[in-house]
Amino acid sequence: MNTALQLYNTLTRKKEPFRPLSAPNVGMYVCGPTVYSDVHLGNCRTFISFDLIFRYLKYSGYKVRYVRNITDAGHLEGDRDEGDDKFAKRAKLEQLEPMEIVQKYTLGFHDVLRMFNTLPPSIEPTATGHIIEQIEMIQEIIKNGYAYEANGAVYFNVEKYSKEYNYTILTNRNLEDMLANTRELDGQDEKHGRLDFALWIKAKPETLMRWPSPWGVGFPGWHIECSAMSAKYLGEEFDIHGGGMDLAATHHTNEIAQSEACSHKQPAKYWMHTNMLTVNGTRMSKTAGNGFLPGELFTGDHPLLERGFSPMTVKFFMLQAHYRSTLDFSNEALDASEKGFRRLMNAVSLLDKLVASESSDFEVQPIIANCLKAMNDDFNSPVVIAELFEAVRIINTVHDGKGKISAVELSHLKKLMNDFVFDIFGLKDEDTSNTELNSVLDLVIDIRTSAKENKDYATSDKIRLGLQSMGIQLKDSKEGTTWNKI
Ligand code: AMP
Ligand code: ZN
């Protein structure tokens, strides 16, 4: 097992050696999507980052139980327990049942993550499937004196909790400042304290998703689902809890409070947060309206896009930044990633063609050691990519007959590429994964090129649009026509 791994813990604000509670088992919980609409590329960045972490932990010899939930109830539009229910609003808009909305966008989320070649989590529990567990947890919190009922709702008492525990442990904010910056309660408010948050919300007559509870008919607050489901599947104390950075200040802060108020234990040893994907410096989000859908990115069908980019190009673009750095989206950056990714894949495809010599001009072990060192340093994928391009240079030099490589070094080179490019990064070669498809497409592209030369644009358009409807995009350039899957 790998004992050299260091990871950044938001709880302590420093890098720490990774020491799981009961190695080789590792419990990891990551907050999943709220499935009332399509996931945007920003959401994908967070899930791709945790896929890298999941893959590397497995590669390092750990047996990981990775739990990633689906939020399918209890998410209101406002972050102060107010506003419309997002699912009900969407259901009205699309004239569907709320659970049809949940099903539609859960399937869409899975499709997108499959295109990015991420591994499925070990367990994917839903909030609606764990109402009883949430009610039981709320009862325990009330019994322990950290929550109160008011008119069919239940609120968490932040003031009482913060006298005994550190409510701002994740963000190090000052509680007085937080209070000063939080709107005063108006006379109608049932909450006792300004920072109190809902554990259970009373159903309004028009509320569609509702369940009976000891406090009347209603639905759970957003935060309680993750506390209840992480405890159920990973225990009261587990190793890693993750999500996007935007979740630390409220959602994760409240999760820690709920878990401690219930079991008197801080649930996760390591809290990990991924940084945001931005567009012109602004966080990509559903509400800001700058959220590209992955499908739009693959087809190029968006005003900010100059053309389409394939899923692996986009994934490679993301891996070129460290998961704790912001990453700004731009056409130029994606152009560069596409070139880099093709160079990497071309080199990988040359590996089997290289002929070993008696002696070697290159040593591959130091590159492997540097890659491991970079991954052990808080999953530093950009440094690994720089090292992989060193390997690309070796492959191309040997292929061009300008250098020699021995059989042993060649086998190291193959292992390096196999482990890091495919196992740990989860990349795949999009163009050569299916040789039959390649041959058929070569033929179809030839026919289209001839049709164009004969000015038979009806046929050439028919081929292009027909392929597009099958999920294959053609790209014409001076060098000829290429294709990618969309
Ligand atoms: P949501 O469906 O909004 O609850 O978000 C699902 C996950 O995506 C959460 O972990 C968020 O923190 C994360 N997320 C949201 N916006 C971005 C972004 N622009 N970049 C990276 N992650 C994001
Ligand atoms: Zn959560």
C-alpha cells in the first residue's frame, strides 16, 4: 500500500499524510448532483477530479467504498430555507411528475459521466430513498438538544451548537462577522437564531414531494441527506468527504454540525474541495447562465464556442490543471489541449511498433518515479502530464530512428503509459478504439469527399447530417476531414 500519499485537508488547511482509519479500506463520500436539470461542465469538473482521486487511491492499493449521492428532493432555490422547490418548479415547467424530472436528469448525468469515462461510484444513494434515515437522524439531534420544532418544521440550533463545537471549522470564518452579515429574522420567522437552518420543512398545500413525519407532512432540508447517507454507508467516522469548494461554507459546515450533534463525532478525517471551472473569470453555474452543457461543448453548438471538442479533449484540458486551482474555459486552451492529447495518443499508438535494441539511450524509471511523486503530492495531475510528454519525446525519438531503447526500458515505457494515461487518468483513445468503425468511416468520408468534388452537395450534406444524428461529428479542414464522437 502507498504510504507516501499526502493530501490537502480543508479541515486543517494543510497537506497531511493519508492515513485511512482502517487501511486498506477507505470510505469516501462525495456530494453528487441536484438532478432537476442537466449538469454543466463545471459540475463535471468536480466529478472528474474525484474520479482521479478514486482511481489513484485504488491504484495505490486501497479498497475504496466511494459513495456519491443523488440529490432528488429538498433543494429550495434560496439558501435560507426559502423559495420554490427546484424539482417542483421544473416539473411544472416541463409538465412532468417530479420523479420523472429526477429520472430524466439522473440518466442524463450518467450518460455524461460515461462519455468522460469516469468510474461509477460503489453506492449511489438518493435522498428520496432515505427519508426514514433522515427522520431518525433529526429525532436524535432533537433528543440531544441541538434542534427544535416550530410549526411543523425542525431547525438546527446553531447558537447552542457553536458554544460546544467550532461551527466554522472548515472555513475559519468569524462567527460574529457571520451573524453581522446575515439578515435579521423578521417577525414571521420561526427560527430562533439567524444562522439556524432547516432539518425538516413543512409542506405547503402546493408542495408535490412530501412525506409524513413526527412533525407533520413535509420534506427534509438539503444538508441532512448527506449526513444520514454517509453515516449509513460509511459509518459515523470515515476517511474522505468531498465536493466543490462552493459547498464548504454552508452545506459541508452544516453537515459537520448535524453529524456532531447526532453522534458527537466529526464525520470525516479529510475534507477535500475541488476548485471551480470559470468562464472569463466567473464561476460556471446554472444560475449565472454561463453553464455550458457537455453536449453543447461536444457539438460546438453554443455562441461562445468556435467549434466542438471531444470528451477526451475536454477531460485532458481539465487534468492539465490541479484540482485545487481554478480553471478558466477558453477556445484557445481547448485547441491546445486537443493538440496535446493527440500527440500523447499518437505516441501511445507507436509504442507497439518500437523495436528494442541491445542498449538504451533512455531511462524510464526516473519518469515513473516523478509521476508517482506528483500524484502523491495531492494528486498533481499537471506535473504528471509534463512528465508524460517527456516519455512522448522518447517514443518519437526512437520511432524516428534517432535513439535506441532496450527491451527493459521499453516495457517500463509501456507500463508508464498504461498506468497513468489509462488507469489513473481514465483517458481513452477516441479515434482508434473501434477499428471497424474507423474503416467504415474512412470509406464514408471518401464517398463524401468525392461527392463534394463533384459538387453533389445534397449527398455530402446527407452524409454529414446523417452521421451527426448518429453521434458522429465531421470536421473539414485544409488537411482533410476528421471525425469525433459527440
Ligand atoms: P449541484 O448540482 O449544483 O449541487 O453541484 C454538483 C457539484 O458540482 C457540487 O460538488 C458543486 O460544488 C460542483 N460545482 C458547481 N459548480 C461548479 C463549477 N463551476 N466548477 C466546479 N465544480 C462545480
Ligand atoms: Zn452533500
